Amino acid sequence: MSDRLTNAAVEAACNYYGLEEKMQNLKRKIELLNSQQADVVAMLREAELRPMKKRKSVVQYWLSNVEKKQEEFEFLEQEVNQSRFYSRVQLSKRVDKMIEEVTELVDRSTFPEGIVLDVNETIEEQFVTVEWKHQTFEENLGTIWAWLMSYEVSSIGIYGMGGVGKTTLAQSIYNKLKNGTGFCGNIFWFTVSQDLNIHKLQNDIAKALNLDISAEDDEHKRAAKLGKALERVKRFVFMFDDVWTSFSLQKIGISPSLAMYGFKMIVISRSLEVCRKMECQKYLKVEVLSEEEAWNLFMNKLGHSKQLPLAVEETAKKVVKRCAGLPLAIITMAGSLRGVIDIHEWRDALEELEESSIGQADMENDVLPILLYSFNRLRDPKLQRCFLYCSLYPQDYYIQRDELITRFISEDLMERRRSRQADFDQGHSILNKLENVCLFERSTSCHGNEGVKMHDLIRDMALRITKDKPRYMVKAGIQLKEIPEAQVWKEDLDKVSLMQNNIAEISSGTSPKCPRLSTLLLCFNPLKSIPDSFFVQMRSLHVLNLCYTNIEYLPSSISDLKELNALLLRYCFKLLYVPPLGNLKALRELDLSKTGIKEIPQGVEILTNLKRLDTFDSCIETIPTGVLKGLSLLQRLTLPKCMIVPIEEVEGLKQLEEFQGNFRSMCDFNRFIKSQLSDGRLSFYDIQIGDGTRNICHNPERLACKLVAFGKDILKEEERLCQDEIMVPQDIEELFFQGCGLSSCLLDDFRQLNNPIELKQCHIEKEDGTECIVRLSPEKELMAEVEHSLSIPLQSLQILRLLNLPNFIGLVKRGGGGAAPLPHGAFSQLRKLEIRNCRKMKKLLPRCLVNKLHNLQVLKVESCVEMEEIIGDNDDGGLGSNSSADVILPRLKSLILQSMPKLKSICKGTILCDSIEYIGLFVSTSLKKMPLFLPPLDGQPSPPPSLKSIHIFKEERKWWESLEWDHPNAFNVLQPFVKYI
């Protein structure tokens, strides 16, 4: 017994006296975890910029746990600092437990299977389909829909010639299925393409089903796993587009028994024979348009609001007839002739079509002369060059606009302009013109990034052109495992694309003889090494793209590519060595971002033509003195986040337009801003001052943000090395503050924010001294009339995040005496307001401020433990505004309230928000009433028209059911939208 007591006493003493040491250990682990979190988020943002990529659920779950653990640590640290004798033992045990939990999170941060899912072949969102739909289209849609709804039909084939509108019809069906409830949203779209690869198709299906089969190589076992997963899904629709060759459904896990569960399949192909071999039970041939439908489509796309002159109309009808009823040809032709009214141009177009069609053997080939006419009609060589360049990408490939324009710049396809901004303006103009003549299709990624795509037939036409001059070799995205054999590498080749294949190595001694080759794309391959001989006979190479490869060392022969303009190595994580680059005097772009190299390559300091240098997120720790200073033409510079910007070197870069880097102090930052204000061209920037753990958003092609972040203690008087006023660029759009030492009021520190600048986002976190955003003082009242005409604070602000502010009491704080009212336009553009862990707040918004928030779409309030009211009365006197029983938030879509045990009221009146889509109530049982306005319908309340769901914690179900409502039937009206989680 005494031994037990002794052991317990020893353990208690160890816990008591060892608490500080344990806390230091925990703090180190938290700092390591923070760094890993920042790396993961940076990698996610980079990866998600690529088309059709989305983060894995396990990664999002890890990030959520990291955030929770960070908050728990802050609370625990406060408790330890304030602890008394009797609590230290228990605190020590909690620290031990947290050390274990944080260690586990650190260990789980590697994600060896990757952080994103490749969903480029599985469409999650709805397609943007054509607005113009003819009678035959609607009839076809109705026929297929009837088959889909029939229990007797499980497989449907849609076939017809290229360009006739098969995919457009199928996309409309997909959208209609997505909007319905019959298949529980289990609608999957896969683009198969001409080069069928069963292994890849199995992967695409597995990813759509959130199934990991990457560890299994055997095709039959992979199919079996897919089959079991599909049996669990039961009711689903598979849509296979662009099928050229039939394949066994058993190879992708589809067995005949699945039809009993409600499985449906649609195959889209140019061949009826393929549909038959795919065991389709029903077939629908998409026919060409009738003469009347073709003419109506042509006029619709031509955009003429008035009838054409008689002579022009006669010729136009002959042009339409040459299009053979093919929608693709009609749309493309109309785009080329849009705005033409001269009869001579119409006749010339018809003559050119008739001449180019001589000798064509079949109707599908008839469309190629029409597409070729649209290409020839571009007239401008730079438009033609840019169009042909896009054929280097794989079939059906989404190409982000910024990436494409950057490649146009690298390849000298456009006219050279004086600035990078002017280059991008020219690039967007070119892409708009190619879209307007219907040679490109505008496309948007699942992350909202603008891009373009080429129709299969249009790409085929481009590849036919490039078989001659300029001569291309394009073998992109066709699952090659080796580079083409020597005889394929012709001496007159201009551009070669082997991107997005499975090429892992290039044999020793390989040396293609391509003296005229200007572009080589080897990106998106698991390529590990390149022999020194490979580039020996490519001395005219201008662009070498090795991005997203596994290469470790670049061959020394790269040093002899004296005409090289662009060396692109982004996301070569394993790259450790780049040979000396001093001979590459023509080099204008060097991208080393996300590489493993630790030193800037030798010779960079003499590359005086360099305009773009990217080293973001590389392992480079320092750049030798004098390197940057000599690169006076730099337009874009990104530096690793661990590197301190050498202010003496960058302040002289007067051509700089895009900059990303970390300044040591406010003094250095002010010095840089002053240097750019005088005669600089800085347009976009992402600047960190001091230490910070924020997630940096990095666009590999275009730094399209204007952001400044203030790091730990950087604004505290004792940390500031100079007493100059804090300088903020006039065009700034984002401000980020994290433990930097803000005073009690944001606008007191940054008086420039009182002026009408373009600030759109503001994030304030871990600022112990901050009490409010705007302070209304008596001094302002004295100058109210003057200031109202000149100063409207935060009038452009759209997003405001306030996190972990222990002394924050409200957005607006009234000073002593009679304070001036808040200017009319303040906060008027606010769309998202997020407040978390502001423990002194009792009331979120007075009514008068709410009345200014007519653009608010998202309101999220969490862990504000003293919060009693969300919208309170106007008890602040000087804030001024008539109190109203009802609150109108016309654009509010999402309302989330969580972890507020003292919350008693959302609003004393009624909240009118017809746009509300989502409500999340995870609060407490203190809230007694839900003041949501339910519009009356036939004398009874009805749900808000946009409402989709209401989420409540399972354990708070009784509380939800006990809430008071203005109408006795309100609960029953909303209950179908409720989900207990």
C-alpha cells in the first residue's frame, strides 16, 4: 500500500514540476504540425488548380483535426499559464494526451497515396449545354428518357457521325438525371476516347466510387473489386462517351445481374457496330439536321437580329447546305461569318468551300473542309499559330486559360509586348477570338477556373494541318510507356508532345536527330532520368517542359541548348541537380518551383534576358548576393516561403509585375513598396511580413492576387525597426493578420482603409488586443459631413474572417459622447462573415448594421461562448438607423451557428431571406425560437423557395423539436429538410 502511495506521489510530483518541459515539447510538435499543415494546404491549392482534381476526404479530415488540435492547444496553453497548484497535475496529464494525439497527426501527414483524386474523367457538376434545341433534339431526348425509365431496358446506344451532336444530347440527359432523384445522384460520366485503356478506365470508375484499387495490378481482380462496389451502389447510370472500340463490361465489374438492381448504361459512339458489341438493347441514331433546322441553327449562331439581304440570304443558304446538316460544321461556319454583310465575302466563302470539298469521299470528311475554312479565315498568323498549338494537348483536355497564355508567351506565338500584363491581355483577346469563331469551346473546371477545350473533329483538323508545316508529332495522353522509336523523329519536326503518358525512362544512348525542333513537352510522365545524349541533336530547342516528372538530375547537355527560351521544371519534387545555365543567354523563363534543389543553378546571375524566375516552395534557402540585382528585366519573381527577401536586390527590379516573397521587417516592406510606387509596375503580389503560418495561394502561371500578410509580432512597437507609417498599396485586395500585434481597432492602425481602396478580403486571427474593426468616436462626429463625402471605410470588403480574438466585442464600437453614424456604404459589399472563438462578444450585429448587409450570402458564427444575440436592438445610440421588427437579408444563402451555450436569440423579429439554402444549428438548448420567415401559400406557411437542407446534431433533436415558431405548422413544413448528424 505504501509503495502505491509513494509511486503516486512521485508521479504527481513529476507531473507538477515537469509541466513546463512538457508544454515546450508539445509546442514544438504543434509548430511542426503547423508547418506540415501549411505544406499540405499549399500543395492542395496548387494541385486543385489543375483541371478536375479534388482533395481526398482523408486529407480534409486530417486538416479538420489539425485545426481542432490547434484551438485545443491555445486553450490548454492559457489554462497552464493561469494554473494553480491543485490543477497542474491534471493539466500535465492532458498535455501528455495531447502530445500523443499531435504526434499521431504528424505521423499521418505524409499521404503516400497522394492528396487529390483524379476526377478528370468523371463529371460531378452539370454540363453547360446548348441553349438552342430543335424539334428532333427534343424528340430524341424524350425517346432516350422513356427507355431509361423503363424496367425492360438497361443499356442504350447513341450513335452517329462526328459533329452531329451525340455528346450534346447525352449531356442534356446527364443533366436531367442529375436533377432527378431516381438514381440518388449516382450518375457517372466517363470519356473513353480513341485509345482505349482498360486499366485507366478501371481507375476512373474506382475513383468515381471512392474505391482504391491502386495496389492491385491483376485486371481480373480489379474488375472483381469494382463489381462488389457496384453491387453496393445498386441503382446507378454509367455514361461512356467517345467509344471507338468495344470492350467487355465484365472487365470493368459490370455483370448481367446488376440490371436487376436498376443499373443503366449509355454508350455514345460513332459506330452502330460498337454499340451492338457493347450489348446495348436499344439504339438511337442521331441524324443530321433538316434543311429548316440547319438554317435556324445557322441564323441563331450568326447572331443577326434582322433578316439578311436577299442576295446574301441566297448565298448563305448555299453555305449552310455545304455543311451537310452537321451542327458542329454549322456552328463553326456561322462563327466565322458572324458580322459579315458584304455579298462578295459570302460568295468567296462559298467558292472556297466548294473547291475544298472536291474529292471528299463521305459526309464525315465533308465537315473537315468547313472547319479548314474557319481556320483559313482567321487570316491573322498569330491566331492560327495559337490555335494549332492547342493540338499538342491530349484529346478532350481541359486547358486553363492562364496556362495556355503563358505557353503562348514562351513559344513566341504572339507579338511581343512591353509588359507581362499586356501579354496576358493579348492572350485573352486571342482566346476570345478563337471562341467567338467556335474553334474553341469555353470550359470551366470544377474549381471555377476558366479554360478552353477543342472538339475532337476540330483537333483532328489541326493535327492534319500540322502533319505538313509546321510539323508536329503529337502522342499525348495515349498511355505510352516508351518514347517513340528513332525513325519517327523526323528531321523537320517543329514541336513534339509526349505529355501525360507513362514514360518512366529513356534508354541510354537515345539521341533523336531533330535539328529544327523548337518545343518538347515531356510533362506529366513518371520520367526518372534522361541520358546526356538525348538533347545533343536538338540544338534549336526553345521550350523544354519537364513539369510533373520524377526526374532527379538534368543531363549536362542541357547547358548547350543556347537557344532555349523556357526551362520548366515545376513539381519535379525529386529534382536535386540542374547543370550550369550560364550558356543559355536566350533564357527568359526558369521555373524551379516545387523542386528539391537546394541552390540556385550556377550561371543564373548572367541570364540578363530572364523575365520570369519561379522558386516558390523549392528547397532553396538563399540566393547569393548579386544574382537578383543583375536580372533587371524580371517581370515575375516568386521566392520560397522560408527565404527572407534580400531587399537591397529586389528594390531595384523596376520591371517587376508579379512578386511573391517574405520580408524580414516592416522597414523592408515599406522600402519595397516605396521603390515600386515611384516608377515600378507591380500589378500582383503575395507578400508575407515576418513569421506566419497562413496557407499561401500559389498560381503556377499567373499570380492573380494582391495580398499582404502581417506575421507574428511584426506590428508591435518593440519589433518594428522603423517608425514610418505602415504602407499599404492602394490597389490591395486582401489583408491577413495573424498574431502581429494589432491595436484595439483595425482602422486606427491602417487609416488608409478609411479611404475608398479595393480591399475585398480581410482575415484577422490571434490578435489579443483587437476589440473592433471600426471605432466611431466623437471626433468623427465633428467632421461627419466632410468625412461622409470623402471617406467610406471598407466599402469594397466582401469577405471578413475574425478568428480567436479573445477581446473582440463587435464590428463597430461606439466611442464616448455622441458618435457619428457609420457611413452609408460601409460593409455594403460584404458577402461572407465568419467569426470564431471571439469569447467576449455578446451581440454580433445591431439592426442598423444588418440593414447595410444586403449582399451578405454566408454568416458563420462559432465558439463565441458569451454570445447572447445574433441580431440585437439599436442600443448603441450613435449608430443610427430606425429599429424594425423584421430583418431583411435578401441574398443570405448559408447560416451556420455553432457552440454558443449562452445564445438566447437570433433575432427578436423575423428574418426574411428567400435565398437561404442551408441552415446549420449546432448551438445549445438556450435558444428558444427560430425566427425564420416562411412565405404563406394558400393560407399556410411554405418553406423558403431555395432551402435545401437544415443540419442539427443528433443529440440536440429534442431541443429542435421543442423550438417555438410563429405558426403552429412551421415545424412540419421544415422537417423534411432536416438532417440529424
